[in-house]
Amino acid sequence: MKIEKEQIFLSNIYQKLLFHKGRGKGHLLSYLKNRIQWYWYPPLGIVSHFPPHIDIEISTHCNMHCPMCPRRTEKFKQLIKDQFMEKRIFEKIIEECAKHKLFSIRLSLRGESFMHPQIFDFIELIKKTGIKEVASLTNGLALTPGKFERLVQLKFDWLTISVDGLGSTYESIRKPAKFKEAFEKIKIYHQIKKRYNSSKPMVKIQAVWSAIKDNPEEFYRTFSPYVDLIASNPLIDFSRANKHIGYDENFQCPYLYQRMVIAANGSVLLCSCDDYGEYIIGDVRNESIYEIWHGRKMNAARKWFKKGNRVWRENAPCKYCFYPRKKEKAEDALIEGRKVAVERYVNRREDVLV
């Protein structure tokens, strides 16, 4: 199975191995078992008893105004309400996840999770139930040294911080954040981890490639002393303006075997790429996660991708997804003498960041 949307890793192979070792610290065997499920179940078409991983959207609020974000589209504004997940919904989810010995949870989707007033109560609840791994994505604006120290105390496993470019480039994209402040906080986080003699949370920095393509080595050298992993993603066009999408004929979607995605209102989305909630497969307020995972709608979506079947091209959100799009080779980046392979989507729009 060929999986598109490969990240561009600026970190070397040794740093990537250390990152995985750090993620699995304290439960390495469980982590290795989860990685086997993650990478091998999709191509073999194996549906696990319970999702290997669950994304929980605890917030659809966001405190940034990034030009490449789907939140800027009129469709998103019309369909997605700004809200925080209610505690009772979250507790119901975690109770079932603990019962089925879920491995990992990521508190992220379309909003900024650290805006939720109860996020640390939620993390503490997850940890108390014995769920092995909890992570999140963040734009970093609402995260402070005091909050990061609390993550260290709770043994939060890993955190991805979006930092799109350096200096004025970052500030033109990640409005209203300031680069100097964002960078200083990341350096402080590194010091806090050293003070606690803690490897967790493992910290990953990522950027859209368009923001760093002119200076990838400078970007890498700026952050590498302070974080555990540095990566970049191809720029994704959420406008749906391109009507002539080139698809990879051999594409098989891994997400339908790897994870379940629960929105802030309790509805279950087909996958984490369904930004507009166009294919709802269930609702955890009145159904169990187990029932939804093995339910009619989820199984129907899995059949869309059976060999020779192209039904997914006719169904939102799959027909707009960036995963099955063709990619083309771009010029390699040079990081400390290492060649880093770079690919980009065919039919891309580089003007999204303008």
C-alpha cells in the first residue's frame, strides 16, 4: 500500500529513532505492538477489536488566523460551530477507551486544544485510566511555560508545535503570534525538561514546506538544540478550487484502520481529514465507540478502497482529500550535508500562503 502525504523529516534517522524511543518510554512493548497495528493492519485489511488510536477534538476554537487553514473558508464558517467538548462527553469516551485498553489518544483536530479550560483535568483523567499515550498538536500561542511544566508533571507523552518559518515569515502566517516570543518559549520548555530530568513530553516542531523551502537548514539549526524532532508537511489547498485532481491509482486509505475521530460535539467523523464533517459515522453521546468502529458506515467506507474500487472518488470528503493525490519530486534539501528528499502535490496552489 502506498501512503501519500509523507512528512519531510529534517531530522536525521538517529533523531527519529530517539524520538520513537522517547514516545515509548515506560511502555515500549505496548508501543511496538501499536506500531505493528498502525503500519501493518491497513495493507492487510485487518480491523482491530477496538481502534488503535483515537483523536478527540476538545476545542474548535482557535486563537490564530493562518492563511492556509480550512477555518478561513466560508464552508467551515457555515458548518462548524466554535465550542469546547463538554466534560460529560469526554468522561464517557475515556471510560469506554479504558475498558478496551486503548493505546493512544491525541487531543487535537480543527481547533486549539490548549484553549480548553479543562484540558489538564482531561489529561490527568486519561493518565489515571492507564491509557498509555496522550499527545496533542498546538500552535503554541496559548501554551505557556507554566502550562508546559504541568505537562511534564503529568508525564504527557508528546507534543507537536506548528512553527511555520522564521522571523517575519512566521509572523505573516501565524497571526497574531510573534516569532521571538514563540522561540523563547520553546527554549524555556527545553530548560524545564532538563530541570525535571524528563524526556517527556517529546517535542516535535513542524512547518509547512512553503514557509521554509528557501532556508530549511537555517530552520533546522535554529530549533534542533531545543526539540526532539523537526519535520515539514507539503502545503495543502483546502479551497477545493482545483477541479482537476490527479489521483494515485494504487491508493489505499490507512486511516480507516488506524484511528477514530471524535468531534467536539460528540459526532464521529470518517477521518481526521474530514474538516467539514461531511461524512458522520456515529455519535458517542448515544452509541459506543466499539459499535461505531464496527458499524455499517465505517465498514462501507473501508469497502470504498478495496482493490479496483474507486467509489471513494465520488464521496466527500475522500474525493477532496490530499492523501490520494499524486506527488512529484521536488529539489532535494541539504541539511548539514544530508540530502533530504522533498515531494510536493501535483496540482498544488503555492499562492495559499500569500
